[in-house]
Amino acid sequence: MSSRKAILTLCGICAVAAILLLLPSALHTKLSGLIVILFGSAAWIGISQLDFAEFAAAIRMFLDGKFRRIIDIETQTADFEASLTKASNMEDCWAAIRAGSQSFGFHEVRMSLCGRLFEDACSGPAKPRWQLRIPLPDSQWVNFYRDFDSQLTPLVLSAFVGAVQRGLEPRTVLTRMPPGSELYKAAAAAAGEPKRTAS
């Protein structure tokens, strides 16, 4: 059976099942439970017969626990981004960056933000490492370092980068305003930063 015929057959089965589900309510009988079980079984058999690579991959991901890991990553990323957003000053922001870098498996982090340089270096033996540099507006940046032999999926990496950029973006606004201006004072107060005067 071709893929198109299989899909049309499955759609036809779904239409018949929907009609059968409506019949018991019209006839006031108690066959709805049996019809639901029969429909679920027919749908499962139909899907398993389609032999699409996407279905096979989805079943493997479900059985291997990858869906659970994806949900865990999304939750961890959301918590990390929230901690960055809630940071009341630069020290709290740096603490959130350090904690996030450790929980995502990075061993070293450096950050240049709002005219300040922060660094948390690894004190162990030097190992070959790769660097993830997240550029921020106005030549600001965050660098994360990780050992070559550690595993990191692209999904985790993409979610982490997005969380860092969104979490730090409100603080980068300060560098675009002239110190001492009313806009700068308001943004500094909102970000919890000390006000700088124009030099």
C-alpha cells in the first residue's frame, strides 16, 4: 500500500469511528467505551503500518526517554532565563550566569557587560576546550568554555544561547544611552545598576 493510500485509509477509518462515536449518544446505548477502544486499536495499527521514518523516530524518542529529556531541558532553560531576568543587580546577574553555566555543563565563563569584566575560571588541569561566544550589543559578550570530550546536544546549546541573549538583553540597553540622561537613570533603576555620571 502506498503512503497516500495508507493516509486516505486512515482518514476513512477516523471518519467511520467519529460516526460510530456519535451513534451511541443518539441511540442512548453504552457502546461508546467499546467503540473508543476499537478506534484506538485501529488507529495504532494504521499508524504502525504507515512505515514513515518520522513515526519510527517519534516512537524511538518516546521509548528512549528523549521526550522527557527535552521537557527537562525546556524547564531548566526557562528557570535559568527567569533567574537572569529577576537579577536585581550586576552581581546577581553574574551569579545566575555562573550557576547556569555549571548546570548546563560549562566549566568556565567570562562576561563583558556594561563596562565590567567578570570571570570564573576552572582551577583544574588544563584540558583542550571549545568556546561558545554569545555576542551582545555594543561589543559586549559572554564566553562559555567546555571540554572537548563532553557531550552537548544542539537542542541544549540552542536553548541555552537563546536564554542568555533574552536574559541579558535588558542590561545591554544601558550601554546605548548617554550616562546621566533621564532615560539612562530610569533604565539603570529598572536593571538595579548604580547610576554612572557622564565623564
